[in-house]
Amino acid sequence: MTNREDRSARNARHDKLRQSRARSPYLSIPFQTIHNSLTPVELLDGAGVERIHDASMRILEEFGIDFLDAEALDLWQQAGATVDHTKRRVKMERGLVLELVGKAPERFTWHARNPAHTIQIGGDQVVFAPNGGTVFASDLDNGRRPGTLADFHNFQKLVQMTGVLHVAGEQLVVPHDVQVSQRHLERLWAGFTLTDKAMMEAAHGRVIPADAIAAAEIIFGSPLPADGPVIGGIINANSPLRYDDRMIGGLITFARAGQVTIITPFILAGVMSPVTTAAALAQQNAEALAGIALTQLARPGAPVIYGGFTTNVDLKSGAPAFGTPEGAWALLLGAQMARRYRLPYRGSGTLTNAKVADAQAATETQWSIWPCMLARTNFVMHAVGWLESGLTASLEKFVMDVEHLAMFQHFLQGIDVSDAALALAEIGQIGPGGHHLGTQHTLDRYTTAFYQPFLADRLAYETWELAGRFDAPMRANLLWKELLAQYEAPPLDAAKRDALADFIARRKRELAGVELYR
Amino acid sequence: MTNREDRSARNARHDKLRQSRARSPYLSIPFQTIHNSLTPVELLDGAGVERIHDASMRILEEFGIDFLDAEALDLWQQAGATVDHTKRRVKMERGLVLELVGKAPERFTWHARNPAHTIQIGGDQVVFAPNGGTVFASDLDNGRRPGTLADFHNFQKLVQMTGVLHVAGEQLVVPHDVQVSQRHLERLWAGFTLTDKAMMEAAHGRVIPADAIAAAEIIFGSPLPADGPVIGGIINANSPLRYDDRMIGGLITFARAGQVTIITPFILAGVMSPVTTAAALAQQNAEALAGIALTQLARPGAPVIYGGFTTNVDLKSGAPAFGTPEGAWALLLGAQMARRYRLPYRGSGTLTNAKVADAQAATETQWSIWPCMLARTNFVMHAVGWLESGLTASLEKFVMDVEHLAMFQHFLQGIDVSDAALALAEIGQIGPGGHHLGTQHTLDRYTTAFYQPFLADRLAYETWELAGRFDAPMRANLLWKELLAQYEAPPLDAAKRDALADFIARRKRELAGVELYR
């Protein structure tokens, strides 16, 4: 009897859950390969691109790049570059750089543990990845506070539930309540158990990426698949013209294991480069190609993405400025440079200075995501969630940003001009002054004709007022809570789960108290 | 003594005013010709465009357009079209339509009473026009209320002060405290005295446009300039496939006087056309070309703009949906059709369903303005101010929207790749690990290097919090009040001003109590 009642109560809850799910179009957003068929917007013509290329080659040949890591200096020396070991500076001829860059694949397959979530990087394909590297978590109920592991888990669950996001987050938000030496282990555990999407982990030093690879071997089998990577991380240059040992360790460790590196100079024009976009991009190109070349020294053919993260400083406050015309130029031109070398391209999708998810946040976000799409960016990092120059990840902003990503997913499908779509007979039949609401042509397409928003409000003013005058963040606040209440972990083979748990527990013991690169 | 004190107090106020002006970069936004050098984004290839063209020609030939106006039917009959006077329906062969459309100019000059504000329509030039046709005014202090003449004046003053707006508003907001028969006279007076920009007036019926032309003759001299129009208005088709007598009266009156008509079908796909974008655009094209052809029957060579205002209905609520992927498709494809016929193109810049100037409003606005820019729209109507599907004009949204228009003005200038801009010597001189803040190259470009926002907040979180946690609308609220406090009317010759005042007063008497088209 008790059992039967339990089952009945469970069924009732489940029915309620199903009804609730049926209500939210959010969960109907498909996970799918997104092809960007728009002709890329070109900021410069071919001659202009060659001027940026030539300037960047001269930077590498005449000024050089500092690599603050002995192994990297050795690799460069063996390859025939001019190495100054005192300054730890490498000058490289353009022939060497281009030869190495030419070894990187134009496109590659990035395996997810769920094969349905495996992604393709390169060509006309677009991949959306969530927020990374943020320090604070924020929501309307609890405000802005240092991130915790619970926050990290909540973001990772939302990533799993969001069809238009292709990649599991890595440093979605810093879990301040976890010891530094244990954070990557908690992230790996959460990433492999709460999601089944393509994985990332911080490429910081040599220990963290090695642990990430070891964890991946438990999930994917050892050796890792030969036909494509299973994990990757972001490498930032320390602009101007420098890679530090933390980033080089990550670069070499991931690349040598055939895993993904996303080589991304972070340049604030006016501070870390001259103020002019042409100079900032020449420098970005030099830095990016030097890093990409190093991945190919570590392992020829290693999968690598050309990244750009160049924007301008606010010359009044000294703060980084996001979602600016200058940042849009940099995104477009960075993509042109990547295409010149036949490399996949990484941009960023929701960059903003705004402190709250207001109209400024949305405008600056759109000034990031539109240029990303127009540049034909392959890997869109920070595609959701950013606030406050990337210091804060907002739960409301996360689901708000998903709306415009889903709109792009729909928009990029383009339109049908078949006879059925042109519907001449129906136009004639209804004729002047009629309406098309009840026609068979409309009824046949009723549910799929238009992008169906899950957040945008289209109520009449009076209805909206009676319903409580909810603005976009207030509606988003209800939605993320509803989504988290419905989260279910994706299935994971019990033996793999146990082995992963054992590995994580062992490494937690071994690394307790050890100082790691964050 | 008193006089001297007065002068001194005035000087102090003036100094304060000048300082205040120097503080607001809003007033530094230049009025300039904006060239859009981006290659237009093409939604369809040439064959696809021809399919839309052919379908629209078949609509005109086989189904026809209703023209609910005797003079229009006569013009069509004289031109050789097939006219059914009972149905008031006109069927026209494509040869006739294309011959007439071919008489419209590809580009033209639109004179403003201040020659520095004269604009060019067509080619790669972009013109921004403010909100039109809204019913309610809104601001944070007084909320949403039916618009008044004072609201109309405030918007018109802001238009004059906004460098990036090229056109004086016409129906910025309905002045409900003015009798219907007097409203156009109040608008004409305000437009010609509060601004000196290119003028618009409602093209409703035959009386209002005739009064507008008479007023323009007082300002520009009679006859009006032969080398380009001085005033214009918007003509909406009553989709599907119908023009009513109100719009036809405006069309014929303005076109016959050589003034601008902006022929704009307003189609909600799913109601006023089939749900499919291809069908909606074929119908839009048929309606637009029929209206444009009629302008050329009224006066061969009359300046005319091909307008599109096609979006989708929300199939759940029946409400128009704005800032949608479908609306973006329509904007891009509409521009392709206009280019096919060598006509200037009109789109809309800030379409949104949002009730307040929140993130939804900003996102939907960006989903209007980016497609506008990518389509190479020549005349961007509603480029500022919209809320609530165009029912409301918000003072805060107005100045918020100016920010992204100014960003586009900057962005579309593109970048310099000269040797000075590439700054190789400076990159080498600073070298790895340095910074560029104090270099001569930076100092030389300090004030003009980057787009300088007037509204976007780039403060650190703690500073922003201490300053009162102002979000975008709160900052915008301070700004529009500061701007209106600084407004000064542009100079107008006293004799013209007196003559215009006499004309307005006389027509007010003559039209008192007369029923006019609104």
C-alpha cells in the first residue's frame, strides 16, 4: 500500500514535471550543428590583411616574443629560432612560423562523452561555450557574492540543460569554498558527471592539465581517441609579446596529448598595445601565431584554435571597455587573419561592463555577439552569463543570453523559397483586405513557423502590468530556478563513475596543501 | 549696477552651461554623412531574389491591388492597367510596373532649411530618423501617459540636439491635448522652429500634406527647390494588397509636388500574409512596387523610398512580434529587393515589444538595428525611442538608443592601416611586458582614439554602488533632463517665422472643427 501510494505520488510529481517542461520552450531548444552560411563581413580588403600579416611577421622577426619557460625555449632553439636565454626571448623567421602554423588542422572533431554532443570545430560551424573565469556569482535573490562550488554546480547544470550551448564550462565561476589545489578536481568531477558535453579544463601549469587528461582517460579510455581531442583549455598571452610559465605549461601539456588549445592574446588597446586597432591586431596576430607555432612544436598536427580577445581601454578610467566599436573591429579582423592561415577562430559573445543585467548589458552583449556571428567565429567563448567585465557570472544573464543564441540558431537556418513557401495560391485566395490566420497553410506551420521566445514578453501593457510588471531579469530569475528544479544528471557508466571518483579522491589527498597555479 | 550684476549672473550661468556641455560627450556627436561601406549581407542568392521578384509580379498581374481612391484608379486606367472600378482593384502587367518603377531616382538630395543638415538618400548613405506614430509618452518620473504637445516638443528638441539623427520627427508622439484638425499645424510649427533638420509630416489624406507643402514654401521659397525635395512622409499599404484613400491622398499629394514618399507595406506574417518569409516578402514587394509605381504616375521622377516593415505575429497571443529572427530576414531581403530595382531602402531601427527600457528592449532593438546596418538600409525610421511595439515613445529609451547609433557612426568609419597606425616602431620600443599608456603615440591619439560613450557605465563595482547603483534608464533619465535644460532653438529668419506663424494661425481657424484624417 505504502509503495503504491509512493508510486502514485511520484507519478503525480512526474506528471507535474512533464507539464511544466511542456510549458518551457527553453528545454525545446535543440542541440544541433549550427552552420553559419552568412558571407563573413570583411573589415579590410586583401591588401589590408597582408599589411597586418606583414607587420606581425616583422614583430616576430625583429622584436620577438618572451617565453618564460625553459622547455619552450628549448623547443624553439631545436626548431632553429634565435633564442636569447637571458631575456628568455625568441625571434623567429616568418618561414619557420608559417611552416609550423601550416601543420595545425583546419578543422577537427571534439569528442563529448555523449556522442550526440560531439562537435566539429572549423569551417562554417559555430560552437557556443559558456562563461569562464568569473570570480563572483550573482542573482536577484542573493545579490553578488564570491562564487562557491554550489554556484559552479548550478551553472554546470544549466549548461547541460541548454540545447544551444555546445561545451561544458570550465571555470564557470571560481569556487571560493574549495582549496585552490582541489578546485580543478571538483571542476572535473562536476564536468564529467553533471554534463555529457565536450569538456574544458583550465590549461594552467602542468599539473592541472595532466589531471584533466588522466580523468578524460577514465571516461574515454586510455589511450584517448586518436581521431580527435576530448578536452581543451584556453591559453592567454600576457600581452604585450609574452607567454608566462603557467600558460606555457598548459599549452605544452594539452598540445602534446593531442588536446585542444585555444590560443588567445588578451589585448587592451591603449595599454597592452598601441591605441590603434591596426597595431593591436598586428600584435595580436604575432602573439597568437607564436603560441600556435609552439603547439605544433609540442606535437605536429595538434588541434588548436586562433583566439582573439582584443578591445580598448577606457582612456578616462583605465578600465577595459567591452562591447565597443573597437572590439567589433578586432573581432572581424581577427577572424580574417585566422582564415588567412586556415585556422578555426575563437571570439567572445557577451562582453559587457554593466554591473546589472540591464539595457547596457544587453546592448554591449549584442555588440559582441553580432560581430562574432558576422566574423564567422567558430568557437564563441563567454557566450552567456557575463557581467561586470567578466568578474561576475549572473544566473539571470545566463538564461537571458541563451535567448539571443537560440535566435541566432534559428536565424542562421535562412529561409525557404520553394513554391510551397511562396504560397502564391494562398495569397490569391485570401486576396486584398483578408487575413491569413485560419488558412491551412498557416495551420500546417503554426507551431514551427516562427522562433518561439522563452523569455521575451509580448503581453499587452495592461496585462503585463496586472501580472506584476516583470522586467527581463525578473522573468529570468523565475526561469533559472524552474530549470534547476527540473535538472537530471545524464547517465554515466557506474564503473567509470567509480573509477573517476577514486581518481579524484586520490588526487585530492596527494595535492592537499600543494601550491598550484590557479 | 543692477545691469552689471545681471550680466555677471548671466555670465556665471553661461560658464556653468558651457562646463556642463563640455562634460557631456552627447553634444559632441557630429552631424555627418554616414557611409556604410560594409558589403550588404545577402539572405538569398540572385536566383532566390528572382523567385521573390517573379512571385510578386504574378501577384500584381493575376491578383491585383485594391486602390480605394478614385484619382488613383483613373491614373492606373490612363496608364493602361486593368481596372475593376467596382472592386476598385488594379491588375498591372510587369512591364508597366517596371517601366514606372524605373523612373524613380536611385538617389536624391533632401534639403533641410539649414544647408548643413541637408541629406543624401541612396547609395551607401545612412540616415537616421526618430520615432514616429507613437501614442504614449513615457519617462521614469511621470510614467506612461497619453502624449501631449509638450512631450512632442521635448522629443523634437532632443532630435535637434542629437548629432546622429538626420531628420526632424513628424509624429514623434500624438499630442492628445491638441484638436485633431490642428495637430499637423502644431507639428509643422514645432518642426520648422525647434529644428533645422530635414522635415517630415504625416502623409495622411490631401489636406495635411498640402498644408505641409504650403508651410515649406514659406520656409524654402515658392516654388520649392527643383533639385530635390524638402519634406516627406510615410505611406503604409493596408496589407494585404490594399491602399486606402487616406494613404493614397498623401502619396499623390506629396509625389505630385516632387516631395518624398516612403512606401512601406506593414506586414505581420501569419495575419496579413502567409507565415512564410518568402511569401511575406513577395507580397511586400508587390505592394511596395505598386505604390512606388503610383508615385511615378503622379509625377515621373518623384523621389521615393522602398520601405519594408515586415515581421511576424506571435502565434500564441496574436500580438506583433518585434526584434525577431523573422524580422531580420525580412529587413535583409527587403533591401535586396530594393537594390534590384535601384531604389533607396527604408528599414526600422528600434523595434521592440518590451514595456520598459530593459534588457529585452535593448536586445530586440539590436535585433532591428544590426540587420538594418547589414542590409545597407538608407533611411532608418524609428531609429530611437520605441517601446511597447511602437505604442510608447520613452525619453530614456531615446537617449539610450542614440548611444548605439553613435557607435555605428564610429564603427562604420572603419580602420586605418597606415604605417603610423601600425605603429611598429612603438611596439618594438615598448617590447615584451611593457605598457603603452604614456607613449607619444598614445598621447597624440588620446582624445579621439576610441568611441567615447555618454551613457555606458564603466565604473568599478564598488564605485558604481557608492554612486547609487544607477542602471541604464536611471542614467538616461538624468541625461535627457540635462539636455533639455540646455536646448537652444536654431536661428530662423524673422520674416519667415512671422509668415509661418500667420499661415499656421489662419489654417487653425479655417480647420477648426473640420474632420481630418489623423
